Amino acid sequence: MPVDPVVPERDAEGPLSKGTTGTRGAPTVLYVTETTHLQTTPPGDGAKPRSPEYRLAVDALRGLRQDLIDDAFAYRLLPRMRVDGPLTRRLPGRLREYAAWTPHALIAVTALFTLLLTSVDTDAEVLLIAPLTVLPVLLTMVRPVGAFWLSMAATPVVGVIGSSWGDWPWQDGSFACHLSVLTVVAIRTRPRTAAWMWVLTAAYALVVDAGFGPGYGTNSAPMLIFSAMILLCVTVWHIRRDAAQEVTAQQTVTAHERSRRTLLEERTTIARELHDVVAHHMSVVAIQAEAAPYRVENPPPELEKAFATIRENAVAALTELRRVLGVVRAEDYEAPDAPQPTLADLDGLLANVREAGLSVEKVVTGAVRELPQGVELSAYRIVQEALSNSLRHAPGASARVEIGYVLGGLGLRIVNGPPPNLSLIKPSPGAGHGITGMRERVTMLNGEMTAGRTDDGGYEVAVFLPVALPDEDDV
């Protein structure tokens, strides 16, 4: 529907009325469309809304410039062919190396075929025409778009010099050259470039046919038909290749998501089993340890203290287990902001194991200093696991914990003697996961660890955790 301009009214003195916008002497024109939108167009600037056809033509010309004009003679070396296909992978090693140069060999053979057609088509002019029909084909290996322009420029020259006036505007050699160039360039570029090359070829054919009239035999129709069929096949190949790559990428993403989902399911199963087995039994231990003193009349203080220690350890184990289960169950689990144990908390650990019946001694050498959090935590866990192994496998034996602060890191040595023969507590068997866990922690920190039995029948764990020296600028 027509659009009526709405011009704001002026008062008697000249300025714009209240509620309008603009500058004095240059009122703003508001165009009211069928919708509620207002389009402001300052007068005198000559701006007009562009039609969709105009924008389509501008986009098309911009695509032509990007594909065939900008960097037309850019150096783009033809890459070698991959040799991991179903046929090339079966070739011997030497032949497989030669097979990688198959595209270059095919282009060279095509250039020789073009040269043969040129020599048959012309006689005396073959030395002049041959380079014009061979060079564009060879140029496709290094400058594909430039090869197309060279073929277009060489076509009228070959048509004028050549002696076969029955084939116009493409001589036989020029015909094969241009078709070869279109095919190779279309394969090396994208479908839009192939479309523009065909359009320019058709425009050249129409201009030449219209200029020379019906007096010459023309082969424009075969050129346009054959080139259209070839470019159509190349375009379909491009589309299928892109679709295959997209499907492969999607399959890779799907497989990754499937593996992540399987991992989460396995982690959930492990967490459920840990909760059902370990957490249940630890809860029973904590409850029984708390209720045991009330089942004995006048229990001795040592017994009450032992049961209290058992309950505290069971509750601490349950807390650590819940934290681990939270990490295992959810991928985006955020651990609570609880302080992690360090070597400063080692005295509490030693007091705990002493109450459990292990006689342990601690020896510290070197200048005590604060170490990185990862080193402190790993050292604490290693000492904890080594003392737990002493409690399980050598009940009643004594242990010694040696901590050495050296210049390049931290040294640990946990050694226990052989269990006494008259001990009433039987050693508990183990699966060896404690030693494996200690080795994993040491390996994570690029340290060294040795573990084995001593000459007197005890067991020794020696660990060295490297610590980077501070830079001079940081001191």
C-alpha cells in the first residue's frame, strides 16, 4: 500500500513542536508503514531502500571478486594424494610413495594430450600455439585461478592464429585445454568458483558468436554442454565429500558422548557399590563403637578411649568416603572447601596410630619449610598408607617415620620392624592397592619410590618428591 509521509507541525515561532525530533530548519520525515515500525530517512542524503534483486546482484559480484579476482595468481601448490585408501595401502612401500604423485602425473598426461591435439590441428604455428594450450594445464598445479584466466586469454589468440577455422572460438587443443583447466580448478576450489568459471565461459562464447555472426562454424554449444556436465559432476563430488566429512565428525562426537555416558554410568555403579558395601559397614562400626561402652558395666577408661577412637576413625572414613563418592557420581561435582591435610597435621596422624597400638617414632632433618600443596598432601597420604600397612601386616611392630627437607625436594622413609612372634593379633592379608596408590602419587609428581622388605624381616618405603627451586626474582 502507498506510504504517506507525516511531517511534524511547527508552532508560530518556527521551532519544532513539542514531542518531535530533528534540527531547526530540517524536519525529520517519518514514514509510517503497515506495521508499527517507523523508518527515519533524513532528507537530502539520497539514501533509498535497496531491492532484493539489487542486493542479490551485489552479493553475486562480491562472490565473483572473492573467487576469481582477489589473489587470482596466488601460489597454491597441489598437495600429494593420501595413500591410506583401500587400494593404495596394499601397495609396496616404494610404489606407495610414487602413488602419492598420481594427481600431478594425471595433469602432466593431460598436458601432453593437449599438446598432441594442438600439433595435429596446426602445422606451422605449432611452436607458437603449443605453449598457449599446455601452460594453462600445468599452471593448475601451482596457481589454479590464474590458470583459468590464462586459458581464457589464450583462447582467442589460438583461435586467430590457428589454421582450423571450422572450429571457432575453440580450436581442438584449446578446447581440451579449457575443459581440463575447468575440471582441475573446480576440483581444487569450491562449487561457487566452478559456477563463476562456467558463467564467464558462456559469456565469452555468446559475445564471440554474436560478434562474428553465422559465417563461422561455432563449437560453443559443445563446450558449454560438456563443461556443464563436468562441473556438475565435480560439484556433486564436493557435496558428497563435505557430507561425508560432516557425518564423520558427527560420528566422532557421538562416539565421544557415548563413551562419556558409559564412563559416567560405570562411575555411578562404582559409587553405588562403594556406598552399599563400605559405607554401610563403616556406619555399623561407628554405631557399635559408640554403643559398646554402655553394654559393659563399669568399663575401664582405656576401653572407653579405644571405642571413642574407633568411632572417630569410622566417622572420618565416612566423611572422606562421601567426598570421594561425590566426585565419582557427578562429572561437574565441586568438592567442599575443606582443608586438605599437610605435613603439619602429621602429629595428629601419629597420635592416632599410637592409640591403635603402633609404636611409631618421627625424625625430621633439614630446614622445615612450606612446600606446594600437592607435595604436602601426597607426602601425608604416603605416610598414612605406609603406617596403615604396618598396622595390618605387622601388628605389634614398631615403626619409624623419617622426613628430610633437602634442597631439591622432600625425602620420606617409613620403615617398620618384623612383627613379634607372641603377638595376639593376626596379620590381615592385603591386595597391594596401597603400594600402587603410593606409586601413582609419586609418579604424578615426577618422584622416585622404592618399597620392599628389609634384612631383619620388616618393610621399608623410601620416597623422594622433587620440589622446584624458587627463581631469584621470586625471592
